[in-house]
Amino acid sequence: MKHFILESVFGVALLFSVALFSSSAQATPVNVADLVEKHGPAVVNISTTKIIQQRAPGGLPLPEDDDMYEFFRHFFPPGMAPGAPMREIPARGAGSGFIVSGDGYILTNAHVVRGVDEVTVKLIDKRKFTAKVVGYDTRTDIAVIKINAGNLPTVTIGDPAKLRVGEAVVAIGSPFGFENSVTSGIVSAKGRALPTESYVPFIQTDVAVNPGNSGGPLFNLRGEVVGINSQIYSRSGGYQGLSFAIPIDVAMEVANQLKASGKVSRGWLGVAIQEVSSDLAESFGLDRPRGALIADVQEGSPAAKGGLQASDVVLKFDGRPIESSGDLPRIVGSTKPGTKVPVQVWRKGGLKELTVVTGEMPADDKLAFGPGEQKSYSRGGLALSELTAEQRKQLKINSGLLVEEAMGDALRAGIRVGDIILAVNNTEVRTVEQFRKLINAVPAGKSAAILVRRGDSSLYIPLKISGNGSE
């Protein structure tokens, strides 16, 4: 059995290497080694540091040999006993990226740099730079970072639309910290929609991608970047033959917006959609399963104003056919807000033409943390919620915001989950929007005086705004 497996693996590898050489014979460079030598210097290693505050073990107000120590210890989780001092622990991460302009702009994944305190970029010539996060977009998992350097090697941007299924591709990155590692494979599929991603038509490959490869480039054999390696499908946490790359045209569109304004503006309809199955197509009288079925229309949304209704099947948007439900968010998202767009829907057995003016999608700071749960972070790294009337009554306060999560600047300052923020710079806060306005007015590098209710007491905490990143 072992002999048969070895023969099979050798046979597959032999066939693949022949195909790779044959394909590259018509392209420049002629093989992977030439490609890596020419374009590898534009690929960078990214390391990140995030400071996490934890309580030091111990802290019970009793000596360990006291008879009551063991009794009291069971009332507190490990490391969280009353009186335990706080300590800062650096959490380190790694990823990859590639230089897109000679003055130091680098593309990588948002999940590589989001929420970290320091980003370090290492070039192939061993030079190291501290990078600034220009901006990131969680919906497409694209980030732009910048280092202060000039005359840098850059990649050549390709056209993912010209990629063919079965075409050979090459990845360069830093899996598990092994810098400038090269792997190769083929394009397995194009336009893949993943359950957690609505705005990216992924390129599926069988290129070996592992932790640390995130944000690295996917090259065709002409030495052009056609994608950014972003995700793997795995039951083990490691590579199992399925990897997914963000098409470079999608990435560059996002990157250009991030460089220009630090954020991404997208078109928005305000509908909930689902796939049209064979049974649904038959029940609606459609010739075949296609389109995006509208399950719900948000009140007052652009879709509602344009006349879209629940049970409509969107077949075309701005003249572009909608073959599957995943096509609609991507096409709408790429439409400039405020654009008047023709929409063709299937309604009650017939075609209907409508016109919709796209709105602007809510900001990218809404991050999913679990099924149905979302947290929106303010500048400084706080996720807050407004107290109900009953909560204010119980706490005997007239206003305040509950801290649901603290990261970055807020975590370093010592603000904790469960704290109630009463005021910013002596201005009482009643709404999350009011807090955002107050904290946005604080210059980078300066501190805001945050009045916090913790338990039965109140204290002021200086929250220093670092200005690093785009929280």
C-alpha cells in the first residue's frame, strides 16, 4: 500500500512539473526560479506586536499557608484574584505583504495588522522598518501599510480576469515565520463565494498556504500579481489543499480608496438575500435557478425607496446579470453611493424594471464577533453600548456607556470590560455617537480624561490616543 501511494504521488508531481514548464515556456520569466529572483525582493515579512494586559497570578490578601487561603481561592478564576497586579504581555503575530509603490506602500491582509500596537516590516535585504497602518477594510480583508523608504522594488500588477482554471500560479510568503518561502500550484476555481465573505470573488488554488502566508502575493507565471493569499479551508488549522486569494483588482480598488481617504465607500441597498434553489425557481416560475432572492427589505433603505420588495428575485443590477446571490453584494458594493441604477427583478411570474439610487454602506468598523453579534469600535479601541433606562435606574446614574470590549489604546490605559464611561474631558456622555465625536476631537498623541464608574466608585483614566492604525 505504501509503495502504491508513493508511486501515485510521484506520478502527480511529475505530470504537474511538466505542465508548469510547458506553460512557462510561453511566458517571461521562463520558470519559477527566474520569477522568484526577479520579483521576490518586493515581497516582505510582517511581524506585529499587541500589548495585552493581564492580572498577575496571586493577589489574595492572605498568605498561601493560611487555613482560609484555599477556601477563598475557589471563588476567583485563576489569575483574577482581588489585589492581583496588572502586567503587560506582548502578543506577537506574523504575516506577509508586497510593495506596490517605490515610496513604501505595502499591501497585506487586514487581519494581519488590525488592532495591533506595532508593525515591523523586514525586506529581503534584511532591512527593518516600523510601518504605519494607512487603513484597512475588514469586509475584503485588505490593508495598506507604509514604510519610510524610497527606491524600493515593486511588484507588477496583473489581470485576474485573464486567469484560467488549471493555470499554474506561485505564492511567496512567510509561513510559520520561514521568510520568503515559495510554493506553487494551479488555479482550482474562480469567483468562489465563501460563507463569511460577501464582497470577494475568491481565486481558489491548491498552492500550499499556511499561517504567516496571509497577505502575501499570488503570481502568475508572467511574474504578475493576480491575488493576495488570504484564507485556507482546513479541519486541522494547517494547509489541506484548499487556499483562497483575493483578486488583485478588488484589492487595488480598496487600496486606492484607503490611500486617498483612509476608508472604503461602498454602494448599499438594505436588503437581506438568499440563494434561489431549483425548488424556489420552479415555484416562482423562473426558467432556471438564478438571481438573488430578496428575503427582507430594510425600512427606509435605498431598496425600499426604489420599490424593491420581499420575494423579488434580482436578475440584473446595472445591466450586469446576477447568476447567484453572492453576485449582488459584490456588484452593489462596487457601485458608487448615490448612483442611479436600473434593476431588473422577477416579480409574480414576470419581469419588472426598477430604478434604485444606491446608498452608502455603514462604516467598516462593524466587526463580527460571533453568530448575530456585532461590536463597533470607536477611535481608541472601545466597543460601547448605551445603557437602558432600567440599567441607569439600578446604577443610580442619569447617563453613561457600558464598555463591552477594550483593545489598543483603551486596553493599555486600563479601561476594563464592564466599566461605565460617564464623561470625556468633563463632558457627560449619553450616546455612543456623542462619545465618538468627543474622542475624535482629541489629537493623536494627546490624552482624554475618561471618567469611569467601576463598581461603587468612580475614577479618572487618561486615555492616550496613539493615532497608529485605523481603529
